[in-house]
Amino acid sequence: RTTKMAGGARRRGPEASAKNGDAAEDLPDLEEGQWDKDKLLDALHWLKQIVALVCGVAFGLLPVTGLYGLAAFAAINAASAHFFYHSYLQLDEDDYGGHSALLGEGFMPSV
């Protein structure tokens, strides 16, 4: 079940979190209008920059190069963004342009 927020965004209700075993009360309450499209895309962009920095340092210390390094980085980058907006914020991705828009935001600059 989803609830409407300001700007037309929808947030999944506590029933959806309880089904997955997550405690909805552990999540911070979102103020109305806190995550408009521009703020969410900016947050995803900077999240991916931080993930790129961490992966770059980790892959530099470990001998991870070539296609394996690129594939691992892409998977980690996409998984972290998906976790952020889908599991942590519990936002309906269709209100923000779908998965492709959210996962693609900031990906190329992070490479």
C-alpha cells in the first residue's frame, strides 16, 4: 500500500515493510516534500560518487582490474542506488521516472 506525499510522490506504507521483515518504525519519518525529484537525483548522484571513490580505493588495494572490476563496480553502484531509494526511502520509483532514470543518474560521472 502506498500513501501520497506532496508533489505527487508516493511512499510505501508500513504493511509493505512488515511483509519484508523490516521494521517501519526504524526508518526516519520523511517530511512532506523532502524528496522531490531534483533532491532525490542529486542525492543519488553524490551517493554514486562516494561509492565510486570507495570502490576505486578498494579495487586499487586489491588487484581487481579489467572486465571483472568494471562488472563488479557496475553491480555495486546499481545495488547501492537501488537499496537507497527502494528499501531505505521506500519511494515509488515510477514517480521519479522509473528504475532506468534513477539507476542511470550519476553513473557515467562515477566511472
